[in-house]
Amino acid sequence: RFVPKRMVPFSFPLSRCALWDPVPMGDVIGAHITYYRNPRLSLLEKTLRLAYRHAKQNEKKLLSCFLLGTLAVSEDGEGITLTIDRFDPGREV
């Protein structure tokens, strides 16, 4: 498959000890979630309404929060589903 030019290779921070040889070997492969699977997003209405209400009540322009859920592979192995079912407004500190 075609690998877009905007994708960048993995890089790790420098360290004193390396557990593997960092020299690249073999062909470049894509590691994007949609490279081999068809993604599907499922969002509960209750979660979306809670996040919207929280954002509307907050006076700040930037809002820190979390949307939590589960990732599942379909039975045929061709697709993945991300189900977002919880909203966490986070903490100010």
C-alpha cells in the first residue's frame, strides 16, 4: 500500500544503553491504524451530551478532558471499532 509522506518513522529518546541495534533493516512498512483495518467510531449520545455541557459551562478557551472507551477487533478481523462511552472532565491541577 501507499505510505503518505507525512508519516514519520518511529524515534526514541537517546539513552546510555540500547536493547537493540538501532540501524534500520528491511523495507519501510506503514504502522497506521487504518493501514490494514477499516475503523469505526461509536460514541454514546449520553457521553457526547455530557462533554458538550461541560465545555459550554467552562469559561476557558482551552479545555482539558478525557474521552474513554474500548477498542475491539471485529470477528472477521477486517475492522476495528472504537467505542467511546465515558467522559472525564479531568482536574484543574
